[in-house]
Amino acid sequence: MSAHKANRHLMAEMTSPEFAAHIEAGAVVFIPTGTTEQHGPHLPLGVDFQLPQAMALEVARAVDGIVTPPIPFGYKSMPRSGGGPFFAGTIGLDGATFSHVIRDLIRELVRHGARKICVIDGNYENLWFLNEGVDLAYRELKDSGLKVMVLQHWEFLTDRTLAQVFPDGFPGIELEHAAVLETSLMMHYYPDLVHTDKLPDNPAAESGPYDVWPPHRHWVPDSGALISAKGATADKGRLIAEQVGADITAAIRNEFEV
Ligand code: ZN
């Protein structure tokens, strides 16, 4: 194993004076969020925060920003979008707990001088609880000049990229759990974490247009992937990463004038 080299954009690898100087210079602070949940037999449990962390780091390099440690737990996996609570290793926080983690983290970053914050999320179910946490912080801190962006990385996918990644048509983001998008991105960013001999190839999950408690186990394919992951490639992952990364960077520059 080679010796570790400190990354000058990772908060966890900066000293306190380095962090302070970076914030003083007006750096955008990126918070990668996601959750820990099953992603089929071929992907690790950390996909939903590992991808935002990798993307945040690329954008931070482009705009000389700071990436906080990722928030590795988020809102609960739902059967229709993440396979639900049925699989080993899927961890879900109550919505209010997750919102309060985000609120408190923003409050602390602002206390240290941050005014430009961007949350990059990778767990579909997180969105409204993230927005709630940001809104609670903003309500309290808006006189400080705070500005916060919240984004889920797949929202940046263009029709052109989707047409290249899904030549037979995009099945929709809800079904893209542990499927072609996430698998391709993992092959690009973390190739050693993908079990390419175990790519699931099941048909699309069939569920009703509603949620129900107790949740239906039969709405979720046994693989844990909501649709086939065959067709995922590292080249597609690079294509997605480059297009989405460039467009997130452009949005950051536009909103924060960096
Ligand atoms: Zn995921």
C-alpha cells in the first residue's frame, strides 16, 4: 500500500488553520449526502454517499472548494425506489433526525464563516428531508448572507447523455436503483468495489402507484435491483461523470460567483 497523500479539498484532511484560510477566501463548502443501503449483489452499501463524495471532490477541485465528510445515513429506503427495508445493511433515519443533522451541520459551518454551501445528494428518498434541514437553518441564519444549494446529481443528466446511456429508452429514475446509472458511475469512480460477475438482470419491478404499510416484499425483485443493471459500463460512467460534473460546476459558478 502506498503512502497516503493529503487532499487539499477534503475538510477531514485539512488542519484547522488550513480550513479557516480556505473559508476566509470564500470557498464553497460541499456536503455529500446519501445513505447506507443495499444496492444488489454487485454494488457496495455505500453507493449513495460514495458517488456524491466523488462528484463533490471533482467539482471542488474545479472551484477550489471544500468537501466535508459525507453524511452516510439518510432517510429510509422505500420499496418503490430503493428496495425498502427488506435487505441486510439497509439503514434508515427518521426524517426529522436526518433534517436536524443537516440543520446542525449548516449551523456549525456558518459559525465558522462559511456562507456558500452546496449539498450534493445521492439518495432519492432524502430530498424533502434535506430541504427541510436547509430551510430550518436558513430561517435562523438568513441575515448572515448564507446561500445554500441542494441538488441530486441525476437531475443534471441531459437528454443527450440519457440517450447514449439508455439506447432502448430511460426507464425513469425511481427504477434506477442499483441499475445502469449507479453501476456505471461506480465502475468509473470505484472499479474495485463493483462485482461485475454479479450484475443483476431482472425485469423492472412491478408495484402499485402508491406506498403501503406494511410494505409489500413482492414489489421488490429478489436481487434488490429494481431493473436490470446489464448494459452498465465504465465508459458510460465516465460519460455521465464528465457531463454531470461539468454542469454542476457551471451551476455552482453561476449561483456562487466563483
Ligand atoms: Zn443508490
